[in-house]
Amino acid sequence: MPVGFGGQVLHVPDDRTGGFQVIWKPATKVVGVPYDTPVAGYRVNTVNTLRLWAARADQEFDFQLFNGGDYLRAVEAKNASEVISKVLYPNDSFEQGRELRLKQEYFFVACSIHDIVWRYSKQHKDFSRFSEKVAIQLNDTHPAVAIAELMRVLVDEHRMEWEEAWRQTVAAFGYTNHTLLPEALERWPVSLFQRLLPRHFEIVQEINRRFLREVMAFFPHSPSHVGRMSIISDGHGHEREVRMANLAVVGSHSINGVARLHTDLIKSHLLKDFCELYPERFNNKTNGVTLRRWLYECNPALSSLITETLGDDGWVTDHRRLAALEPAVDEAEFRSRVRAIKLENKLELSKLVFSLVKQRIDPHSIFDVQIKRLHEYKRQHLAALYAITLYLRAKRGENVHPRTFLFGAKAAPGYRRAKLIIKLIHSIADIINQDRRQSAVRVVFMPNYRVSLAERIIPAADLSEQISTAGMEASGTGNMKLAMNGALTIGTLDGANIEIREAVGEDNFFLFGLDADQVLARRRERYEGKSALEGHPLLAEALQLLRSGFFCPEERDIFAPLVDDLLGYDQYMVLGDFASYERVQDDVDKAYRAADEWTRKCAFNIARMGGFSSDRTIREYADEIWSVSPCVVPEPRDPALGGHSDHDPI
Ligand SMILES: *Cc1c(COP(=O)(O)O)cnc(C)c1O
């Protein structure tokens, strides 16, 4: 697929229609090469195609430059093209204004839109049934420029009327929002967008012009609505920007969040104005995870017990059958096998921990696990602070149940505070693990956290840390993986935690902390962390030790900025939630000692988490957004008979 960038847009009179024909003459072209990965269904005779694209130069190199002796410049254009598909930006929030990132987004979008339109056109003579046959789901705003690209292809290349092209576009697109963090919403400077995609900028302006007429008609006496809802910001002294979330919302018939609370907050805060204008577009699709990977594959011992208890392994493809485990929870034999499997998995993880970080950990200690990207809103530093206080209590001879804090996390390369929190966890681990005055508390930071490591940690977890500041985690999926493997959650009322707690039962979930409304109220009052120290000498002591360099003698001031920020106005409410967190962690300590009762709670988690299967989620997308119904999978053919499948993707 040829993909253009930059260049000129010509508006030439069209004798046939009496209007204008728009011709985009790109300055440079790149070739998109498809690579197909077959995705085999589980024990069915279907193979779907995942089509990915690589960027290739449209010319190997410039012979004129080469013959003139300028060998480096001769390959420059080739390198500039091919770098487009070479790197994945490792940030989890938006990378401010990076030209290569916008090039990537357009490159992948242009290839896929071209492919979709080409395939549709093979079977249809016009575009009147396009949105009936095609569904395009925007997975966050990263591919939102696809809305402008489809309009360009339909209007400029296929000469459709604007109104009909727009009807088909809006009916084909859906947008899934993944974050409420304002810094993660993509915005591109107009100068960059216009230089790279001059025709798309014109199209965005036209979409916006028509949209703002609608806004003015709907909110007739409110110029502030126009300012807030415009796809192109008016700058106010800053450079004007294209707001990709606004484009995604205006160009999609469905807008969804990924957990009930998240969708409610989108409707009441993030996209409130849009929800007033288009209430019928907004809906929720609570995330799920695949049981095939996150239970069946990663936890074979527990899977065998489930299969044996239910009589067959139908639960692997029908999550609703997990609920039939419920009666077994009351059988002592079942519980003792659940407990034995967890212990065996913890023993295996202990060996892995030793091989990776040369630290011995006790499989009978509480495996207290926090594994997720490192971000202040996820509050790894809240768990680290609790680990310090527990260490101080153990050192004083208090009877704390042995506990191993296991952390795994990567930080975005430029996120300095996140990297300081990783350093904090390593520093407290160094001091706590070698202090011979106590042996109850251990802290481990597992390097290179990734899916294959998650698959080893999750089956061995006792406690799942889901402690984000309420209102900030869109859904979470780690929370689901851990609960379905029989870890109990300690968590806030945030993201999917709320729905998990409803599913597994309040008694089988450790709830703490402020809720989303209370967090907003405290922010309005400019709550300061230092007020949490009153009546809490242990917390004050932990912070004092951190500040004084006790945990990092070689660089004693290193954590001072972190402590100072926690004591001042901290939007993440780490100290504001500490006392509640500590109280509930002490409940965990007590509950874990009642081993059989603890295991009952684990077993209820396993039996009641089936609803968080991604099969349920995907079916909801199919039914409620894409309007596609299941198709009958053809019987396996005898390979000896040869021939092609009806589902050949080409
Ligand atoms: C599931 C998963 C995540 C998401 O974890 P959250 O706790 O939901 O943020 C991140 N990284 C890896 C490797 C995962 O497997």
C-alpha cells in the first residue's frame, strides 16, 4: 500500500460536476507491506488473520547521489521511511508532539483503511452498505486520524458526497476511551499536523466547521461549549492543537469506557458536554481477560482441579460454567486442594525469585503482590510505605505474620518520579532484607516485568494490590487475572475493582480508602498530606527515616523531594489514604492466620470471576456496537481432500 506524507493540496475545477476536485500531491511516499499472522481459535476449525504493516522505502536509494559520491545521503530517504515501523513508543501516556509518532499513527491507519476499502469494493458496486459490512473500533485515540483518512478516501478518491460519506463513516466507527488522565489525551500542534497531513487537516477543519454549527444550535447561548468542544483548540496564546479525543467522539456512533465507574466519569466529567449532545452514543464495556491464558495456561494445577470438580473442561470456552464450582467451596477436601496448589505455586515462584534476584523468600509468608506499570496514581509508594512501617513493627518484636512484598513494574523512560519510586523499592529491600533484627518482612523487586513473568507470579499470589487513587484507574485487568487465580484483593473503589467486589462478595475483598467523590472533594479543599501525621507517629517515623537517608546511605537526600511532595498537596492522596490502608492490611494479617477461612475466600474468588472473561466482553462489543452475530464454524475438512477454506482472508 502506498502512503503519502506532506506536499500540496490542489483544488481544481471539475467540468463533470461543476464543483471542485481535490488532489493531494504528497512530497514523500512510503510503501506499507502487509505481514499476516494466523490466529488460531481454541479447539475450533477457524483461523483469523492479524494483518500488521511494515514501512519500506519506495526506492532503494538515490542513484544520482550515489554516483556523485554522496553515499550516506543516498540511503537517507530509505532510512527515514523504514524507521516508521521500527520503534514502539514505550510510554503509557501520550508523547508530547513527536513527529515520528504522528507519522506512525497515520502510516498504520492509511494501510488498514486502504485495505478495508479495497476488500469491501471487491464485493460491492457502491458504498451504500459500507457501515453495514464494516466496523472499525478505535482502540484509544492513537488511530483516530482514521476518521479523516476514510473521509478522504471516500470523498476525494471515490467522489462521494460529503454528507453520505460522513453518515457511513460515523456509522462504521466506534471509540473506546482508556484513560481519564488529561496528560494522556493526544493533542497535535496544528503546524505539525498540517505540514505532515495537509489534506487531512482541511478535512478535520470541515468536520469541525459542520460540528460547531450543531453545537451552536444545541447550546445556543454558550460560547464556552464551542471553545471546549471544538476539535481544533483556539490556542489562547499557545499554539492551536488538534484534539484527537474530540475527533474520535464526533466521528463515532459509539463511545465506551472500560469499567462502569470509568464510563460514569466519562459521562459526568471528561466528555460531559459531548454526552449532553449525543447521550445515545455513550455506553460501557467492562474489560475482561482471556481465561485460556490467565487461568488454563498459566495455572495448570488449579485448572485440573476445576476440570475435575466440574466433570469436564467446558469452562475453558464457557466462562459461565465456573459458577458451578460454588457448592465445592463448602467441601473441606476442595479447599485443602486449593490451598495445596497455591502453596506449590508459591514454592515454584520462590525458586524463580532466587534465580532472578538471589533472594530467599518463605513460601509460607503472605505473598503480597503489586505488578503493573509504574505510575504515581497506581501508588506503588503507598505499598512501599506500608512495608516500611511493618518492618519497624517487626523489628520491635510485634507479632506480624511473615510477609513478602513482591513488586514488578516498568516506568516510562522520561518519567523521573516513577524511576525514583523504583529506586525507593530497591533501597528499602536492601536495608530490610539484610537486617538481622527481624525476618518477617521481605521486599523483592522483580526485574523486567512482562506478560511471561506475570504468568509465573499470578498463580502464586495471596494478596493482589489494587490501590490506585479512586477515579484514576480506568479499569485494570491485572486485578481480574489475580482474583481468578485465587488471590484476595486489597483495593480502592476504582475501575473494575468495584465490579469485582460485587461479583466475589464484600466479605471476600479488602476495601479501603477514599472513593472518587471524596478524592475530588479533598482536592477542592487543597488537602495536604501532613495532616495525616497527626496521631500517627509510626507513619511520621517512616517518612522521617526515608527523608534522613536511612534507606540510602550513599545518597542521603535522594528521597527528600518525594517525601516533601507527599506531605504537601498530593493529588494522589497517598498519605490521606494511609491510615485506612494500614487498618485493612492489619485485617489481612489476621485473616491470613485463619487458613481455612482464607482459602474459602480464595475459592469464592475463583468460582465468581467468570464474568471477567474477555469472551463476555467481546460478545458485548459484537452485539451492542458492531451488530455482528456469531457465525457457524464449518466442520473440519479432511486435509487429504485439499481445497481452500471459505474463510480465506484474501
Ligand atoms: C495485565 C498486565 C498489565 C495490566 O495491569 P494493571 O494492574 O491492570 O495495570 C500490565 N502489564 C502486564 C505485563 C500485564 O500482564
